[in-house]
Amino acid sequence: MNHPLLVIIVKVTIFSLMLAMGINLSLEKMLSLWRKPALLFRALLAVVVLVPLVVVALLKLFNLPLGVTIGLVLLAASPGAPLTTKRTQMAGARFRNSASLQLTLALLAVVITPLTLAIFAILFQSIPDKVTMLDVAKQVTIVQFLPVSLGLLLQKFGAKYAVVIAQPLTFIANSLFLVLIILACIVGVPLLSKLWGLPLVVIAIMVIVSLGIGHALGGPDEDQRSILAISCIARNVGLALFIAILNGLEKQVMPTIVVYLMVGAVFGVLYSIYHKRKLAELS
């Protein structure tokens, strides 16, 4: 695929997803988690700190191909997937706290993503750092922080317009995201043979351990457990792919991103089934 065209598709997709998120998830909903500082701290610790540390440990333990290494690093540095709230609801979680965490991660990504990438670049010299921390922060601001903020402002000061455009914008954004995933699969699936064996095992370990971290740090509340567990594995693949494109590494990392999507979806569904059954037993 033409490189500039792919850049445009990814930029427009992320921008529209983040704008739809800002319009649909109000500032009041975002603040619901902020009013519980202990829970917010545990959530950020799980998603932003411990999951990347899992990736650090896996990369230190296993000798993985460079493309897999870079793909896992980009995923670790990209929390707050656009569809996290929907995935947590599939696990039986309540909407408010899930939406609050998703919106918080989307806004904080402007700091979290470049900082995490900078740390990985220090720890692993094999990871290219063509794009500086400032460049990443600038790009994340444009495609993620800015549209989320615009959506929040529109909802706050132009509620009647937000109500009108929220549903069609969400449909367009989700459709673009589906197109992006299909394009990634078209490019990545033919290369999946390179990920059989150890890379596939490592990706599965990353997903399983991340689920376990979120579940454990969610505390005794089953609702919070499911939110943190799903949020830990729901990495922002669009943002990860965008950063890869900025570095000219999209072909190298696409197989890893595609496999992570597949493995994450499988274990996410299994966890959702398990958690819903547990909630049914408790009710």
C-alpha cells in the first residue's frame, strides 16, 4: 500500500475515533474515576506501568525477532484502545468507570506513549529511535489529545449539536477502524508464518499475564476487576501502527499487531464468559 495513503487513513481513523470518544463520554463521566484516587492509581499502575514491565521482562527473557520486539514495545506504549468500554461491557462491567478510565488513558497518552517509548529505547538498543520523544508527543497530541478535547468541549458547550452528530460520527469512526484492521490483516496475515512458535507463545503470555494483573489490581469489586483486566490487554493498535508508520516500520510490526489482536480477542472473550458466569453466581 502507498505509504502516504496509509498515513492518511490511520490519522483520519484515530482522529475520528478520539473525537467520537470525546463526544460520547462526557467530562462528568471521566471524573467518576478521578473521585476514587486509590482505584485510579491502581488502574494506571496496571495499564501504564505493569503491562510495559511485563513486556520488558519478556524481551529480556526471550530472543525475539526485531519486528516482534518493536511491535510489542509499540503496543505496550499505546494504552487506551478506542473500543475498550464496549469490551468491558461484554465482560459485564458497568459503563461509567470503564468510560472514565478509557477517556483518561486517551488524554494521558500524549505523555505516557512518548515516555514509555523513550524508556524502552534506553533499555533496548536494538529499538530504533528515529522519531524523538517530542515528535511522538506532537503526533499523539494531533491525532488523539486534540480530538478528544474537542469532543469534550463540544459536548460541554454545544450539547445540542453533539447529540445530533454523536451517532453518525461513531458509526463512521468504527467503520474506518474496521477498514484499518482489514488493511492490517491484508498486509500482516501473509507474514504470520514468521510468528509461529516462540513469538506466538510470548504474545499469549503477555496477554494472559496482563489480564491477571488487571484482575488482581481491580480489588474485591468484580466490576473493577473486569474493567482493569480488559483495559490491560486492550492496547491502542491504531496508535501503535501510526507510530510504526512514522518510523517506516509498519511492514515489520503488522504481523505482531495482527496476532496480538487475534490472541487478545480470544482470551478477552474467554475472560468475559468466565466473568459473566461469576457475576451470575454472585447475584
